[in-house]
Amino acid sequence: QVQLVESGGGLVQAGGSLRLSCAVSGSIFDIKDMGWYRQAPGKQRELVAAVTSGGTTTYADSVKGRFTISRDNAENTVYLQMNSLKHEDTAVYYCNARVVVAPTAYTMDYWGKGSLVTVSS
């Protein structure tokens, strides 16, 4: 079994910052891509940012220059530093990891339970 545990969400004023963390644990051979998605009320889930095992990053246009994704491969943890937050960033943020699972070596996608970020205007 593989578990993703998120932390760091909460309420912040517009212009403020938050840092999300997601720790992956369990029967893991390797972790490939890791990322953060978000879902606002009434909207579809969307990619916010992703990082490959080699460190290549991808960002949604709406967060470029404000959010930074990083990962600690030794700790199996991915982070999302969110600066200059806007009201429209309000959403539930979900961590995603593409994991090579032990002992089968199958590659599977796993999701965290979600962390609510509320930005007051």
C-alpha cells in the first residue's frame, strides 16, 4: 500500500503565502512524476504544477511566477510554495504521485485526500 499525506493548507489573505507538503510512504520502489492539482467549487480538477524525478517542472499559466514546486527524493516529499496568492487560487489542492510499487514493480497513480486553501480578498 502507498499513502500520500498532505499538510500546509489553510486560510490566508490575498497577497500572502502558503506552503503545501505531501509525503509519500509505503511499498515504494521508485517515484516518477509528482504534482499538485486543484479543484475549485463547481470546476474541474486542474493541474497546478508537476515535477519529474529529474527535476523538470511544469506550471499552469495561472500560477507561473507565483508558485514553485520542488521535491526531496530522499524524503519522498513534494512541496508547493505559493506566493502572491489570489482569491481565485481558492480550491482543494491534491497531491499526486506516480509510484513504482513494490514488489510488483507496477506503476500506479496515487492521490492525497486534499488540502483546502482559502484566500480571502
